[in-house]
Amino acid sequence: LDLNPPSKSSLCHSELHLSTCFQPVSGRIQLKALAAQNLPPSSSPLSQAFFVKAELHQLGHVVMKRKTRALKASGGQCQWEETFHFLLSSLEHPCSLSARLCSRSSVRRKQCLGQVQLSFDSSIPEALEQWKDTMAHPEKVVTSWHRLSPP
């Protein structure tokens, strides 16, 4: 008798390609959602669209939200090339960005597949490195692929 619950087969191996740029003169951070790869195939014959939800966090609050347009995947990839400008309420307080990859189909409502947290507190080395580089070098565009963490 097997009493183990079924394993989650929906482990996300998708990756997001993001670029960031700190612009202290205008008091903002630029986040560009470039692309996603290794997207899961649709489990139904109905089409599935993918989009990125981005949030700026400061002082423990969501200060601003943005999202890309929803695109259908082609060959397990999507390309948005969409830029968001997040105004910082203060340059004195630390901030962070989160980017979540979501999917939507006509049967299943929105589903978050995974996320990336860009901050000095990030436990993911690539995300931490991109954030450090972004904050240490104002006006420099820093680009990296990120494997998504569970939502």
C-alpha cells in the first residue's frame, strides 16, 4: 500500500531573461522583460498564453506593479522585449524587484509558474549578482537569465 501523495510533476524549469538598470538621477529602476524559455507545453488542446508580472517592493510594500502583454509560446519560448520604469519613493530605503512568469488559458485562469526576486536578500546567486551589479553601477544595463523559483 503506497501512502505517499502523488509528486508534483509541475516543477518549473522555465527561465526568464531580464535586464535591469538603476537610474538614480531620475529616481527609478528600469526592468526589461526580454524573454522566457523552457516553457511548459500546454496539457490541453487549447492555447496557452504567457506573461510576466513585475513588482517594485520598498519598505515591505508593493510600490508599483506592471505586466507584459500575454503571448503564445513558440518552440517553448516567448519574447516580450517590454521595458518598465519603476519610480522609487526614496533612494534612502532599500528596494527589490520581483518578476513572476504566469500562464493563462481559456480553461484555466491565471497560474503563476515561478518567480525571480532581485534584491540584496536574494538566495539565488544569479539574481543577487545582477542586483549587486545593477546597484553598484548606475546607468549600466545588466542582463541575465534566471531559473524560476517556486511561487
